[in-house]
Amino acid sequence: MPSAERRPLVAANWKMHKTVREAEEFLDRFVGEIGDLGGVEVVVCPPFTALAAAVERTRRSPVRVAAQNVHEQDSGAFTGEVSIPMLRELGVAGAIVGHSERRALFGETDEALARKVPALLDAGLEPILCVGETEAERDGGETEAVLRRQVEADLAGVDPPHLAELVVAYEPIWAIGTGRTASPQQAQEAIAFIRALLADRDSSAAAAVRILYGGSVKPDNAAELFAERDIDGGLVGGASLDPDDFLAICEAARP
Ligand code: PEP
């Protein structure tokens, strides 16, 4: 069971799914059914086009809305990008950064993440930083080296005490969208390692920072993952597209 000082958090990564109307339908149903989750924080990350509607539809609920990406500059000649002030104006609470799909398919680099994470924190937005190894890296015994490289590079620009304000998601790439979930022990080991890396920089921030597991979290495996000592909740892709499945996963994170 995770530490009482860290509030459990479950975040939905909708990726490139749901039009505005579909997002509204999901949220009207989900918000209507969510009830009292006993202290579990819930974040929904729709595509940019549905952010405004999602903020509007969750306004009188405990659900917060975050983006799936952001650019670190406030404005400029960056065709196709969206800035932090643009997200803030909508009432968006944070952004996923460093998702493996953005790293692999859209060239998001550790250098860019080292700028994005402090920019989000400076603006009072919550970064959800994703890190994780490929299957070949795990098979080659490189998991810890990969996590160390990503955590050190991506968070280099964050003042140590501010590490407590972000969220890290450990997402082994071999488990994302594959139906192959990491075992609770594999996830716990990797997440404890990430927490230890952060403790090298600030031990009280490391004890307070939320670290999520992501990778084929489903209603039937969420509870055993979330019961692990260092796992503070989940970042959920596929199973977050269905309101009943996502609600069941949020319920599984109750302390
Ligand atoms: C994700 O994309 O962050 C993710 C964890 O996806 P899935 O739950 O579908 O594996």
C-alpha cells in the first residue's frame, strides 16, 4: 500500500481518440457515476481539440483535465505546436510529456523534456513525465540504465525541492497497448528505482512525488499493481476509453 502522504492518482491517456462529442458523452456519463472516490485524484487527457469541452464538462467535478503534449516556448514560429499559456487559458491542469509514442514517432528528445518539465512547473501546471524501457533493453539488462538516463536528463532543469510537484509515469514500452502488463513486482522494482534516483537529489521530494505505472492497466489487474508500496496509481491508455472500465480502475486505486 503506497504512502499515506501521496494521494493516489489515475490518469486517462486518450491518445488520438474521441471527437469533442465523444469526449462530452464519456465525461457526462463518467462524472455522473464517479461519486466519492475516497481521495483518488482523476485526470483525463483528451486530444487538444477536446480540451475546452472536457474542462467545461468536468467543471463541477473532482476530475481534472491535462493535455498529451506541450511546447516549452510561450509563442513563436512552431507550426502545429501548442503552448503552456494556451493550455492555461483553457483551465487545463497539466500535460503528459515524454510519452514513448511521442519519443519514438515524433522525435521528442530528452533535451526538449529538460525544457518542458521546468516550464510547466513554473507555470503552475503538473507535468506527467513518462519514462520506460523497450523490450530489448529489458532483455539486455539495461532497464535501470535507461531509467537513470531518462530521469536524470529530463529532470535536470528542475530544482530538487520542486521534484515533489511533478508526476512520473513508469511505462515499459513493451507493455503499452500490447495487453502484456508488467507484473506487480516488475513495476514495483522499477518505480522504487526511480524513487531512489529522485532521492539522490532530494529525499523529501522523492518521498512525496507520485509515480504511476502505465502499460495495459485493466480493471482486472489494477488493484494488484496499485497495492504495491511505491506505485501511486496508473496512466491508462486503452482501458480509459470506456467509462465503466476507467471507473473500475479509479476505484481500484482507493487507499
Ligand atoms: C499509454 O499509452 O500511456 C498506455 C499506458 O496505454 P495502454 O494502457 O493502452 O497500454
